[in-house]
Amino acid sequence: MCLAIPAKVVQLFAIEESRALVEVAGVRRQVDLGLLTDDLPSVGEWVLVHVGFAMSKMSEEQALDQLRLLRSLGEEEAAVAEVEGYAVDEAATG
Amino acid sequence: MKFVDEFREPEIISRVVAEIRRLADPKRHYRFMEVCGGHTHAIYRFGLTDLLPENIELVHGTGCPVCVLPMGRIDDALELTSDPKVVFAAFGDMMRVPGAAWSPLAWKARGADIRIIYSPADALKMAEKNPDRHIVFFAIGFETTAPSTALTLVRAREKGIQNFSVFSNHVTILPAIRAILDSPDMRIDAFLGPGHVSTVIGCKPYEWIAQREKKPIVVTGFEPLDILQSIAMLLRQLQGQLQGEDAKVENQYTRVVPWDGNRAALRAIAQVFELRPYFEWRGMGFISQSALRIEEEFAAWDTERRFAIRGVRVTDPKAAQCGEVLKGVLNPAQCKLFANECTPEQPVGALMVSSEGSCAGYYNYEHRKTLYSDCCSSVRCVP
């Protein structure tokens, strides 16, 4: 729950503005962008995700730093398991 | 320096450690509290206390939401599952946390419908897919997770989903810091401010700590270098205070934390939640205006309004000295129960409950180290 997971935005949805498809270590899931409405990310940008919601934007360098930190804290597997655990939305992810 | 070689940028780390040793007055004992459980975990994991001079003590604070949740709230939640319509959805972190008699995991093994979810959005999705069930989301966390719960409630209302409610256990970090500062046996000199909570609330809400309480505070990242740099910044402030300078809030974690926080997230919290008059914190007792309940406007999605909640109170055993450890009066090993009756496998007190709790961290890294250091010369020998 307290994991901060860096994820790359790979797709934005035209119909549901507040959702995006992101990728973490090859796993693709949807996250909610509703907490970044003041400064929405574009495709290719990185966000920091907590419990399925993007909380802040970050540079690629910062994202890779954060991934490395999770690895050295022994939390990388838990982070990937969390992202894999986000429910798959068949309609939009496909 | 023993482990510096294992870090990235070992030269910079060595330089900061040398700076810390130069800044620390050998005649003085320093107690710095890291408020966030994530910092506690990083400090133990990276063995950072081994790099610090002996007169700098890191006191591990209140910032683990799982640890400070009173056991009675778990019992209250488990009771809800006696209604066959109810599905109890919780983060995995909660599953092993014991109530008075059962943990959610043990209760699930006895047949209750308890499911692990990773996002409140998924609990809402579960409600949409199971219209004949009622999904109770067990919400927990500081300002880092409260906005996500809030937004999920906004979405529930937008979609008109009726079979979903939130059992809010959200707490806020500032009243806990105030409670620590107000306690008569408090011995903290300065604070390492939380990283991810601050991405939401920003740095301004900490100003009273510097201005009124005259305690320096530095919002800190989670890398070894971040934590060490922040310790050096605190020492510099304390030195400046001797020359008549004012304590201040500094932001070491600027790459992630904006000074004003995340306004959209703060709006979501304000829209959905209001402060409870008081809330119990395990190990600390009742703290006024320290937790969030759901606003009247969202009453239809508030578990506490929709169901009869007994409000179970479970007191920790008197011998557990969690409060003293939290305030820095005792270190974990000085508690009478530490490693005897209270272990991560069988936690008695709050701080042993989660891996981010200070006693569990101390046990897993420091205590095991002393257990095994007798057998050979390697202090890094940890099972």
C-alpha cells in the first residue's frame, strides 16, 4: 500500500479522460489520472503510482532511480505484484 | 566506512558522512525522528545508522498506518462479514494484522468473504460486477492514499453505484507530530519529514513545527544519499540556531515534492472527507482531529453510517511500551517485551506489526544481527 511505483504512460483514453494505460516492468495496467488533472501527463511520460492512482509526474531519469531504489529495498517484486494485481479492464486494455 | 562501497555514488556518500561527522558536536546527543515508515525501512535496510556518529540517534516515528491502527477497527470490520451480502476488500498489508482474536487472513480461512485488492478503484469495479453483493473497502493510510479513496467515492457517486461503501481509517500526519511534540517526555531535536505524504500536502503545513516549536524539519527522499543529506541539513540548522538563526522547513526531495503539494489531491480529500473530532492511534491513545471520516454528502457510501458498527475497543497489553518508543524515550530493544513476547511473527505491540514499524525493522535488521554476530565475524550475516 505504501509502495510508490514509477510507471510509463503508454496510452491515454479519449472517452475516459481520467484513465491511462501504463507499463511497469513489462506489465500493462490502467491507472487513474484524476489526481493529476491540473497537469495531465502525455504518452511517453512517467508517473509515480500509489494504489492505482498516479500521484505525480516524474522524469525518466527519476523513474529509473525509483525503480533501482525499489530493487535495492527488496520491494521490486512487491511493486510488480501490485501492478499485476490491478484489475484488468478488458474493454479498454485489449 | 563499512558498507559505503555497496551504495551508488560511494564517493558522494563518504563526503556527506564526513560532513555529518564534522557538523555533529561531540558533546551533544542528537535525536532525529523520521516520521515516515518508508524511511524507517530504508534506514534499517541500508544500515545507515552504522554510518552515523554514535551521538546521532534516529528515532522511528508514527508513520506506518498499519501499525497505528487500533485492533478494535479490525474487529469491527471483520464483524461486518457476518452479513452474507458483504464482501470485505482490503490491501494485502492488512491481511496478517491481528485484531483481538483474528486477523483478516485467519477470518477468511474460517469462511468469510475477504478479498485482497491493490487499488480502491478495483473494489469499486468489484461492486459494479457483483450487484447482489455489498463491497466494503477497508480504507487505510495517510495523505498518500486518502486522495485515491476520495476519488473512488466521487466515481461511485458519478456512476450511481449503491452497493459499495468505504470503512475509513485514514489518518493525517500532522496531529501525530503535534502529539509527539506535546508529550512531556518528548526528546526529539529535529525531524526528517515524510516524502510521499508531502507530494500531496506539500511543505507549508510543517511550518509551525519550525516556527512555533523551533524544531528544524527537512522533507526527505528515500535513497541513502537523500537521508544522509537531510541529516546534514538538520545538523546545519541546529548549528545555525545556536547563532540565533530560526529553524525552518527545508525540502531535500524537490525532485518529487512540490512546495505547495498536489492541489487536485487536496481538493479530492476536502470534497469527500472531514476531520473526526478524535481518533485512537495504537500506541499513542486518542489524538484530536487526527483522522478522516466521510462527509455527510457521501453518507450513502460510508460503511459507518450504513452498518451498525460496534466500536470495539481493544487495549494493548500494559507491558508494551510502544508509546515510549514512538517518542524516542526508549529504543525498541529497551521495551520489556521486545524479542521475548513481542516478535514480528507474534506481534504484541503496534510497532512490531508491519515491516515498516520501528520495532519490526529493529528486530529484522539489528536484533538478528546481534543474534548471529557471535558465530562468525561477519555482522552482515542475516538469515
